[in-house]
Amino acid sequence: MSEQPLTGKSTGFDYPAWDEELDGETLKQSMQVYYDERASEYVDWFLRTGLYDRPETNEGFLAGIRQLEQELGAFGEGRILEIACGIGWWTSLLAQSGHDVVALDYGPRMLTECQKRLTLNNVQARLIRASAYSLPFATNSIDCCFFGFFFSHVPHEDVVPFLSEVERVVRPGGHVCIFDSTLPPLDFVETEVQRRPLRDGSIHPALKVYYGEKGLAQVLEPFAENLTIRKIEGLFITARFQTKA
Ligand SMILES: C[S@@+](CC[C@H](N)C(=O)[O-])C[C@H]1O[C@@H](n2cnc3c(N)ncnc32)[C@H](O)[C@@H]1O
């Protein structure tokens, strides 16, 4: 995969491009601030309301979300780790299965929203504030791992360290499930720095690395056995694999 500059690039599919130079560390920190400030309005993304109401894609988007929910409802056994759980849309589903779910996120307000959603759905999961890049779990202590819409925010240089950290905590032969956004015609990788608005009018830079099937296979294959990747409604991509035994 080629390195690309972290500025001034966007397909305009979802958001316009951020047009100032930003180094990787500034972007990573800005992402954490942006998402935590977005916590109380994040549900709009799932519902296609407010800033995320896009008539041209709403129908496919909502149909795709329903398919993802079905897929996750059938995922997991034993001790399940969710990385970057956000407001807990997926956490609630994982917890509904009655499995032992532990979910982490870096944003305190995201974790508050997540707890609210768990309570609302009358399900339980253990929530932890931690970085996805340094997982506070013992080696081989997790049976299954899920992360939704986080991998596309992992800078290229952090992809291998991040996947190595996932591989460390998940037992050999454990199951991993990834959901993310993609672009309809994309096969490989498209890296953007986007201008992301919030309801209060503030604008935040966000790194978004879209993967197509071939691009995602290329980065996951070194860590994966029985890898399956598929696109859903052209807007989402899922990957399932087992960690190497
Ligand atoms: C696009 S949101 C996805 C949230 C959730 N998985 C979902 O699909 O609704 C990305 C999430 O990553 C979290 N995040 C960003 N950087 C992080 C980091 N270094 N460690 C853990 N979580 C992080 C944000 O707080 C945010 O909740």
C-alpha cells in the first residue's frame, strides 16, 4: 500500500476535503476530540437524520445497517472485545446475545452514551476507557473481537501495530469481525482528510481510509485465516477472519 499525504484530498462522496497540512499525530488527536464532541449527536449517523440526512443514499444506507445488524447478531462466543465502541449501537447487539462483552473507547462522552444505550436496551457490557492502540488485556485473553467504523480511521503507519495488538489479545483461532464504510467503485484504498461538521457549526479534520475488497485483503491477510470480505449496498464493507493458530 502506498503512503499518501495527509491533506487536501477527498472524493467528495461524503465530505469535502480539509485543505491545510496536518501531521499524523495532530490528526489522530483531533479525531479523538472530534468524536467525543460528536457523541451526543452521533446517533444521527445511524438514523440518517440531521447532518447525515442524504436523500440519494439514505435508503441503501439504512438497508445496509439492517444487514450489518443481522450479521453481528450472529457473531461471537465466549469473551468478546469491541474496540472503539462509540455510542454502543453495536455493543447493545453483541450484549443481547448474553455473551461476556467488554467494550472500549477513548472518548468519555462516547462511553457515557454507550452506557445509556445499554441501559435503555436492558443489556450489560463492561466499558473501559482505553486506546485502541494499547489494549489493556492479557495475551490470548479474548475469544472474539469486533470493531465497527474504526479501522478506516487508523493511519497507514498504525495499521500493522494495531492489527498486531488485536492479534496479541485474541487467542489463536479466535474470530474477528470488522465493519466499515467503503466507496461503491473502490477496489483498493482511498485516503482522505475530510472536513467534518458538527451541529454547533464547528469543523474538524478527520482521516478516513476507505478500503475496497482487494485493499482490505492486502492489509488483513498477514493476520488472517479463513478471511472473507464483502461489500454491502456498496457503502459498507465487512471482513471476517480467524487469527492464526
Ligand atoms: C466512527 S466512530 C465509530 C464508533 C462505533 N464503533 C460505531 O460504529 O458506531 C470511531 C470511534 O473511535 C473512537 N476512537 C478514536 N480514536 C480512538 C483510540 N485511539 N482508541 C479508542 N477509541 C478511539 C472514537 O471515540 C469513536 O467512538
